[in-house]
Amino acid sequence: MNALVNFLKQSDIFYGLTPTQLELVANLCQDVTFPAGETIFKESSSSKELYVIAQGDVEILINPRAIQATPESGGETVITKLRRGQSFGEVALVGEGLRSASARAGEKDTRLLVIQRDKLLMLCETYPQLGYRLMYNLAADLAIKMRNADLRIREQLLHRPDESARAESLDRNT
């Protein structure tokens, strides 16, 4: 249990929790290993767990066909790769909706700590200081992820060839 507490202490989402609070969280963790390339969850599946990467890495994927059915849109596209100490599935703590992306174990076996939403929320309600710190860290983590996504979107929009210029070029050539 001590090794798990030490690991949680190094994870961003549990930053600032006391050793006792970390032990309470560690008691909720289920240690699960996924073989390389195995799907952890699929896009549009129900969302009820928080995951923390203990070993290996996780690819987060989206299916472009879900919003745009074109011949060019193939299968799933990796949008980011998460590493040891990072968490995913945080939105499940805020609301039980459908997942907006898929998650897959990386190139090596991946060990995850899985925490059930209901149990973690009950712990937060029972220990408000723990809950405040966890939700503060969660908000900071999600803000960073949103900023990174915003920068990626801006980069794609700025570096995408101008659609109207391409259409004019095609008109002149016909």
C-alpha cells in the first residue's frame, strides 16, 4: 500500500493531498493491466471511472467519421499520448455522460489505477478538504488540456490550405 501512496503523491491530480488522504484514495484503486494495443474504453461508451497511468502509456483516439463521413476519414486518429502519472476519464467525475474519445494501451503493457466514480465522490463528500483539493487539481488539469486542445485547433486552422484559394485554382484549370 505504501508504494501506491508514494505513486499517487507524484500524480498531478492528487497533488497536495496529505499522506492520510492519499491512503484513503489508494484504498479505492483497482490495479489493472492492459496488454499493448488493447482498448481500454470506446468512444461513446458510458463514463464511470477515473484512470491514473501507473506504468506504460495510453493513446487517446477519436473517430473522425463520428462527425464527418468522408472517403478520406479512415479509422480512429490518435490525438494525444498520456504517460505515467497522468490521468484520464476525469469528466466522469463531473457528469456521467458518454465518452468523447477512445483510450488504448500504448506499445507496451500498460498498468492503470482505476477508481470508480461513485466511491471517489463519496470520499470527497465525507472528507471535504480532500474533495476540495482533488476538484481543484482536476479543474487545473482540465484547464491545461483545454488550452492544449485550443492551441492544436488554432494550429490546424492556421496551417490548413485555404479552401477558397483551392476552389479558385480548380475553376481556373477547368
